[in-house]
Amino acid sequence: MLLIQQESTVVLAIGYGNDLRRDDGVGQRVADAVASWGLPQVRSLSEHQLTPELAEPLSQVDLAIFIDAYPATEEQGLQVVKLDGDDSMSPQSLGHSSDPSSLLILAKTLYGKAPQAWLVAIPGMDFEFGDTFSSVTERGMAEALVAIAQLIETAVRDGG
């Protein structure tokens, strides 16, 4: 069980995607990099996909940062989007995999609390089999780490 101190902001970074499909694995790689920072108020998970079981740890934090790749053109860049847990999605529609908004709704429904949340979407160009990233995704990964550090810094400074 994760113990949370009320006076400190707790952050959960969840990177997800298929690490055997080149750029699709960038979410997991970024989550691993965030874990390597060793910040005491930050927990990081690398997942193949989002599943309903993540609702419980989400309910225990102040800030969630979801990290994933998206199919992009060379002109598109990093996207950082605030999530609000769209109430139009029903928790009953969840199967074995989920999206960030449905997990936020599920956390609120089951545990009475959902964190503030952001999606950090990294541009991907190549989703074929492999374990290396395209140059666009490499650049996006570096930008994502800066954006995530800023989100964490702001949350800790503002108290969630």
C-alpha cells in the first residue's frame, strides 16, 4: 500500500505503449527515465497498456501524467493536454484496456477521488516491429521529459 503524506504532492507518471513496435514504446521509455530521477514524491509505471487496475493507484495521487505516442507527421510535435475525466464515458464500458479519461472516471467512481491529470503525447512516425525510435520520436522524447519536469515542478510548488 502506498502511503501518502498530505502535505506533499504525490505524482504518478504512467508511460504506456508497445515497446516492440518502435515509436510506440516511447511512453514506457519516458516513464523509466522519470523513475531514474529518483524524486521522492514521484512514482512511475511502465505499462504495455492501460488497464482498469490502474484506477486504484490513480486515486491515491494528486497528479497523474499519462505518456504515450501518437501517429504524427514530421510537422507535428509534442502535445501536452490537460485531462478532465470526460463524464460521457461509462466505467461499465471498460474491457481489458482503457484510456486515461476512463481511468480517471473509474478512480472517482470506485475510490471517490481522481487526480488532476495531463496527457503527454509524443509524435511517432514508425510503428513497425523494432526497438529503436525515429528521429522525430527521439526529439519528442527529449521535449516530453522537459514538459514532465515542468508539470511536476508546478504541482509540487502549487501543492497539487
